[in-house]
Amino acid sequence: MIEVGEETAELSSMLLNIAETNQREMDSDLEILTSLLEPVMIVVIGLIIGVVIVAMYLPIFELMNVIQKKHYFNGRRGFSLIQKTIH
């Protein structure tokens, strides 16, 4: 296109035409890229939030297990002491 512009003495309009064409192509490519990137970002953010929630609840569940085990073993020990005193 540059060669044609030089031959016809319209180089500036040809360069402007090339720039506009490249700008449209770049805008189209960016639009496609962002439309593909949005779902990926949503999934990544969802995974991050999921990890944070699990990290917050995991200690609570562990604490509940420890409390239940302690209560269970204390209850069993108390029950066996009661059985020994009855017999």
C-alpha cells in the first residue's frame, strides 16, 4: 500500500488508511481477548474465595472435632467408673 501511495502521491492518506485498518484489527482482537478473559477471571476469583472460606472454616471444624473427642472420652471414662462402682 505504501508503494501505491508513493506512486499516486497519496502517501499520507494511504498511511492513515493503514493506521485505521490496524486500529480496527487491534480493537477487534482486544474485544475477543477480553471476552475470553472474563470467564477465566471469574473462575479464578471464585477459587480464591473458596480457598479463603475453607481456610477460615477448617480450624473451626478441627476445634469442634477436638471438643467432641474430649467430651466423648470424658463421658466414656465417667461411664466406666459408674459401672465399676455398681459392681
